[in-house]
Amino acid sequence: MLPLTYYSRTDGPFKNGSGNTVFLRTIEGFRQPPPYNVVTYYRTDVYKTLAGDVDALSWSFGPPPASMPPVLEEAYTTAKNRAYEKWVGKAKSDAASFGATLTAERRDTWAMFVTAVTRALSAAKAVKAMQFGRAASILGIPYKETTKRKRVGYRTEIRYDKRMRRTRPTRVPVYQKKTYMQFGSRREMLKSIAGGWLLWSYGVKPLAQDCYAAMEILTAQTEQSRVQASAKAEGVFYQVKDPDGTEMKWSGRFGIVCRGTIEIENHDLYLMAQLGLTNPAQWLLEGIPFSFVVDWFSNLSTVVNSMSELGGLKITDASTSERFELGDRYYIAWPPQAAGLKYEKSRFTQRRILGLIGPDLQFAWERFSWQRGANAISLLVGFLPRR
């Protein structure tokens, strides 16, 4: 370890005629000689009065871990969770659920895999033989073929007339067999489409992705690499008091950057962790029916996976850089003689702390996407009665 020297510096405080601080900057950290490759703690705070006669240090809340308005805390948690998820996604493979799924639902998963492959092969053979009705039946599509005779015209034939005891020209109708396709009622079609979508979304697609990711794990190189990921979020909290029109506006912009050097230290443990075999909580989550619905509105799976998903990895020089820009604005719109901006101030904080910050459980409606919406609709359609 290189010799480190702690230092701190303060610029200000600079005050106005009323004695209020309008600018203050503090810096603290560690100095080190070249090659500057030791991750150290660092922090800077800047307070400014942007408008009005108000002390720039008069804050009722501060940056994390201090308490903030709920909207700003939610924005900070969102940025932190996103940065962690991105960093972990780069540091490891996405096959962490493969082994957990096989462990919690090994029979169902294997049976689903065999059934899906068998049905696909049988349907392909039927299509190759031009037996579309049989292929639809194998795939569970409400498709039927009916053959009917339809008169398409007349032709003249020389036939023997028993009544007249002689042959004579006779007009004979001409029929032709025609095949009609029937796809069932609209309700049956909706249920069939919904079932096919769910089979693809929660069966074939994730299973194929997990198999591919598992092969990547088994063949991946074990070189050392530097991983970095970042995320941003912002929030605004308004508080309006009537009838005087007083308005308080608190705003926050947060940027998180996670860094770390990773190297596989225990190959066997790393392989087990990537396949999801080291976390019993993950097995339990995978074994609960419809547990995936929780991920539509929360990051529960991320929190559960964080308990063991980095097993077998050696993480060095890990740090988390956080950037906070907080704003506090007070405005009065009534009465007219007092209307106008009363004050506005800002606080800027940037810090680097050692280690990675883990995710926090968060319920966020913005996690709902179009694909998850289609999954929800398909689930609801599946519960519709036949009539």
C-alpha cells in the first residue's frame, strides 16, 4: 500500500450583508504518490445561494444517508439499484436462475422441455406432410378442417332412360369437394394465443436463454477485468400551501457509478453461484407459483440474488461514486405586492466510498413494460370460461 496523506480544504464561507452564507465549499480526501492506483475516500460539498436573502447552509435535509423527502429517497434508491444491477450484469453471466429453476422445479422444468421439443418436432413433421389440421391439434390450436360437396355446374351425358327405354342426352350436376378451415370461436382463439404466448414467454424463451448462458459459463475465460457501470435518476417534490400560494420545491438529481476489478478465485463456487445453486432463498422464490409477477413491480429477485450471486469472485479496488445535486426553492404568488421569488439555493455533493453498495427492496410501477403487460393479459385471458 502506498503512503496516503489525509487532506481537507475549505473555501469560504462567503457571507452577504445580512450575515447569511452565500457560498461554501469543503473538500476532503487522501493524497498519494504516482501511479495513483489506490482507491481512496473522497468528498466535496458545495453550498450556494442562487436568489433571495437566505443562508445556503439552512437545509432541513441532506444527501444520503441523511433523511430526505420520500420522492428524493425513491430517486436515489432507483439510481443505486440500477447501477448495481448493471455492474453485476457485466461482472457475471445472466444464467444465475438456471440451476435454481432446475432445483426448485426440476421435474416440471424437464417435463416442459421434453414436451415442448416433442410437440415442435411432431408439428414440423405434420406440416411437412401437408397435414395442417394434425399440426394444429398437436400445438393446441383450435383449428379444424371440414370437407363438403359443392355443386359447381352441370354437364351433358348420354344416359339410358329406363322409362323411355332408350338413350338420350341428360343434364347431370357436377360436384366438387372443398375443404373449409374453422378456427373456433373468438374466445377459443384468444385463449389459444394467450396460452402460446405464456409458453413462449415463461417456458421456451427463458429456458433457451438459460441453456445458452450456462454454456457460456462453462466455456468462459477467467481473465481479470475491470468493470464499471453507472445510472442516473431524479425526483421533484412540491408542497403548495393555499390560499397564499406559497410553494416549496425540493429537487434532487442523483448519479451513481460502481467500479471494481473482478477475478475468479474459486472456479467451482463461481460455477455453482452462476447456476443458482448456492442460494436456497432463490430456490424458494423459483418454486412459488406466479412468483414472477412480483418482479413486474419490484426488484425482489435482484435483492434475493445479491445474497450469493458474486460467490467465487475476487473483487478488488471496488468503489462507489455518488453525485447529488439538491435544490431548495421557496416561491410566494400571493398577495400581489409580495409576489415573486423569495429564495433559491442549491447543494452539490460528490463522494467516493470504498466497496459496492448493495440493492434495496423497491416497489416501482415503472418496471411494468409492454412484454409484462402482454404476459398479464395472457394470464387473465387464460382464466376466461369456455362460454
